[in-house]
Amino acid sequence: MAKPIVAIIGRPNVGKSTFFNYLAGKRISIVEDTPGVTRDRIYTEVEWRGRKFTLIDTGGIEPYAQDKIMLEMRNQAEIAIETADVIVFLVDLKDGVTPSDKEVASMLRKTKKPVILAVNKVDNIGEPPAEIYEFYNLGLGEFIAVSSIHGLGMGDLLDEIHKNFPEEKEEEADDDVIKVAIVGKPNVGKSSLLNKITGENRVIVSDVPGTTRDAIDVHVENEKGKFTFIDTAGIRRKSKIRENIEKYSVIRSWTAVERSDVCVIMIDAQEGVAEQDTKIAGFAHEQGKASIIVVNKWDLIEKETGTLEEYTEKIRNKLSFMTYAPVLFISAKTGLRINKLYDLIEYVHSQASVRIATGVLNDVLNEAIAMVQPPSDKGRRLKVYYITQSSVKPPTFILFVNRAELMHYSYERYLENQLRKSFGFEGTPIRFKLKQKGEG
């Protein structure tokens, strides 16, 4: 299921970024003693008690400020509140209850969402200072004393966050349904494609980037099988984001990739593969998703002999980590080659689900080693004893070796190519895990 979203809300300079960085385990937010430093939201994945969630850091809410940047930050924080499943309202012990805190508390009470009040900068162990009790005046009930700098009270706070998560629902256990995420930059034609392949106007189509705000599930059953299409808000580079709401839609898009079995990565034929396209494709690759690269608006390209092959070659060069993904040239507007998409989705999904018998795998491995010897370093040569498949979607293989550090990236790529040559695996990444001799 989709991960819950937790938003950190509060006035500027109460320690939200330090708090965020502590939970994230790394320094992601800029920490500076100046209100307004964190202007854009920043998000990361956190895991507590076996449950993963997305944590959002926001710019501070200053209800009475008229400054343009502060107003912008307030808008972003409001969108984070709207998006979140659980809200952490961070206040500053040293400042006490301010009029701005009261305004923010009033806003949060109206959301009807779980709000956890965290009083920050309680930096000493033991009985909290008497002044902490004035925070009951915010009308949010019990509070938790924390120290973002020293990590005090964080376990209690995470327990409270965990307690307020929506109930974990398993995805429908229908193995026949293929979940397909349609991802790409804004205005590339994702909604138009969804409307065309489902045969009805289920999604608003507009030439204004960012029309689709949230991920929308559309269920389709036809002669090809059962499918759930997840249309997503367009993902664009941070510097190009103009509308605040798009920033939070990106979270939904990443979530859609995580939920999917197959990713349809859409590229605008007129623009070619942009830097953001490589990031979107890279995320799908890292998540181990079967993928299809769909080049839309092909009807608008002037063609001559070899145009399609030339364009394919450019895509292969730009997305060199994803050479396994088939490329389909379409027009969501005219319907060009749309009928091939269902077949491709089925095909790459089946390729990602292939299991190979251990004996057959080891025959291929031994032949590969006989053709190209494993690498050596300082007189020590890598020995690959055995291979077995541990899982599918993506196909994952365990290689039993003498020393894992002797495995070179280029030799791993060579073994991957030999597996693809023998078994296909078109449209899906392949994963290798190394186990040294003597490991459990």
C-alpha cells in the first residue's frame, strides 16, 4: 500500500529542519538560524516499527507576515497539511506560546487530522521545566517534549506518529491484475494516453502543466486481461516548479511508481530525453520496476528514412542504464500504435515474473565463465561457484563467490548480459546479490 505521509508544521525557526534531519538520519534540510531558510518542502523516507512513511519538512507558517516569501512558505505548508495523514506541530519551549502558534493550532484543529504537538528544545533529561505546561493552552491535548539536537523524546514521538497511521490495508490480492503507473513530466500527454487506452474521458485533459494533481486509479478489463492504470501528476525539475501544489504531487508520483508492477515512462517526442526524464526513469529502475519507454506526439515529428532508428539510438544513449526497456512511438492524440501498448505491458510484466531453474542457470554461468574469466586483483581471482534465483519482479539472483570485493561492475554487467541473451528478461531490471563462501 502507499506509505503514510507525515508533515512537520510550525513557525519559522522552531527547529523543524533539525528535527527532520534527525529522523531522516542524514543532513538533508539546510539548518540555519534564519527564519525562512527552508522555503521548499523536502521529503524523505523513514521507517519505524516496521512501517515506512514519507516525512515532509516545510517552510514555517507565519500567519501575520505579509512578506512574499513567507506567504509562499505558508501556502506550501498548507498543501503539506492537506497531503499529510499525520501532522507534527513543532513549537519552541524557549519562545513559549506565541500568537502565531495559536493561529497555527487553530488552523490544524480544523483539519480533523491527527495532530501531535511536539515541544522542541527541551534539552535536559529529567522533569520538564514548569513553563512547558503553558502549551496546553493551544487546545491540542497532550504534548511530547523533544530535543531535535540531542534526540531526546524522539522514540516516544515516533510511537505516537505510528499509532496514528491509517490502518494498513493490503493491496487487493488479485494476481491477474497488472498495476501500471503512467509517469513523466507535466504536459507530456499522460492523461490523454489514459483516456485513449481506456476508451473514455476518465481524466481531465488540458494543455496546462499540472492539471492532474493526485494519482488516479482506473481499472480496465478487456480481452488482453485486467489492468489498473495509475495516472500521476507530472514530475518536473524543482527549479521549474511554479505552482506550489505540484511540489506535493511529486510525492504521489513516486508513490505510484512504488505501487506499480509496470512503469510507462512517457517522453515528449518534440523535446527529446531531458534531464528530468532520466531521473524519472532512474527512480523506476532503482525500484526494480518493469518499464516501457513511450515516446508521445510522434505524429508531430517530421520523418525520413531512419528517423525512428536514430531517435531510438538517442534514447538508448541518454537512458543507458535502461537499455532493457522496449521503446514505443505513439500519438495519444491520433491513437497511433496505442493498440500495441497492452501487449507490451503484458510482455514486460511476464518477463519480470520469469523463474529459471537452478540447474539451467548454472549451465549458463559455467559457459559464461569459460568464455570470459572472472577479474583478479593483486593476484587474487574472483571465483563464482554457484547461482540461484531468489525472487522475481525484478528477477533477483544470488551469486556465491569467494570474495565479494573482487566482483567488478563490468563483470557483473557481463553476467547480466549473458542471462539476458539466454532468457530474455526484456523490459525488466535484473538484480544480483553476492554471498561469500561461509556466509549464512
